Amino acid sequence: MPGEAFKSAKSSSDPSSKTTLASIFQAPVDIMTAGTLDSVRDLALEENRWLLVNIQRESEFQSHVLNRDFWNDETAKNLIACNFIFWQQQDISFEGEKFISRYKVTTFPLVCIVDPRTGAVKWRKEGSKATPASLGESLQDFIDRSPTPINESDLFASRSTASVAQPVDQVDSVFMFGKSPAVTEAIEVVEAVDVDLPLSSSSTSAPSAKSSSSPRRGFSVKEVLDSSATAVGTSEGAVGKPFALKIKLPSGKQIILQRSQHEPLLSLLQSIAQEMSPEQRFEVSFGMPVRNLSEQNGGDTTQTLQSSGISQSMLLHVRPVE
């Protein structure tokens, strides 16, 4: 039985056995986000991602099973890194106890998805129901239905058609608490968006009439594919720390790209351009408030991904522009 094997290994006097056990059941520190509940909520809101919470209890073997069989699985890691801010706590930690008290948690382990705008629990599994097999399918289904807390149409549609976050008293969960200033600010940003106006400080005035001297928005697929560049400040072949990015294309197709922090922005743009028609122009937006890559440092494609503000697990939205 798995439980008996765990007890046997734990009671072994062989130091190597204890080391092996610790490595098998270790927490997935490479995808975990440290901080308080409020700080990780703010981060999830800023990056427009769901907050995935796991509250563990040392005495519950199922908690260790999740570490071994799910959180440390490479497929699960990619899914989580590209779609969630992941926050794991022990039930006896200060932040763990605070979460348990706020959300009335009684069964462990708990895995739930929290809406960073309202604090509402949108989905949860706990105890024996929180199995590695069920979690992978459930999390993927959730992301397929609701990729982000504030969806793309909210960010780029007009005021008359934009679907802004539901009022707190209409959210479909009884588990919620007050909105932080960051939440209020984000909702105000969504409400202020106009059609075809990129959300940035440079677009507060009405766009000027098109003319031959006006710079065109976004990136040209043909020009991107025909270009070559080495990132400024790095030697050719420099790699840097690898990370995963999730790209949502105009067609609705989503792809995951493995990139490194020292790569030139052009390398990422070329991967995106290969998914589009040669005659198209496109913009890449990310973050909350939304930033447009063509407006970062004047659209310089030789800057590194790191200096462009692109980091681990970000979700990038690609949209066509004229």
C-alpha cells in the first residue's frame, strides 16, 4: 500500500532513504509563488490570471501524493505556469490558517481557484476528491471555459459591449471578501477602454487621421519573418533562464512556447508570425494594465524578452491591426 511504503521509508534510519523520500514528495517550488494571500491576489490580478490555491496538511498522505504525482508532473507544471498564480501553504502556517479561517476549510488537502478580483472561490476539490487524475482534467476544463479572469473581449471591446466583472453580490460563490484598491483600479481600466485604442498612457488622446507619415501600428508578419537580430547587450548565443509563455492567437488557438530571458524580442515575434498570414499586421498585448509590445521602447525588436517586460508564465494576446 502507498501509505505503508511512506511510513516504512519515513522510519528508515538510512539517511539516503530520507533524502530520496524528501525529493519524491518535495513541494513544487519552481512554480510556487511566495507571499501573503493578499499579495498573491494582487499579483494574479496584475497578470490577469487565476489564483490557484493548495492548502496542505502534513498528516494527510493525500497532500504528499499531490506533490509527488501532480504538482511535480511536467505536463501539470506547464498548465499551471501558463495559466495560474500558484500558492501552496501548510495548514499550520500563518497564511494557511488565515485562508482556512476565511474560507471555512475543514478537509485537506484543499485545491481551489480564486478570482483575484473578488476573492470568490470559482472551483474547488478537497480531501479524497483532490486526486492527481481528476485535477489535471478539471483545471484544463476550467481554463478552456475561462482562460483569464478578465477576458480579451473585456479588454478591447467598446464600452457598450464590454462585459465587465460581475458585481460582488452576483458572483456565483458564497466565499468572498472585499475588493482591494488594485481590484477597483483594474475594473476602472476595463471600463475606460475604447475600440481600437491600445490601453496605454500614449493613447489617452484621440488617434490622428491616417497619413503616409504616420507610423503604422503593430508588427508586419512579412517584415518580422524577413528580419534577423541579436538582442542588445547580449552576446550571440546567450540563452539565459528558460521559461514558458502561453500565446493566444486571433483565431482562438492557444500555443505554449519555451523561451529564454536573453532572447531578442524578434525571436518571439517570428514564432507568432509563423502562425499568421504574410499580409497581416499584429499586436501583442500582455499584463494588467495592458501593455503593447510595439510600444515598448519604440517597438525595438532587438531588446531582450526580459527588458520587454515579458517573464515566466505570462499569457500574451495576439490581435490583428490595420
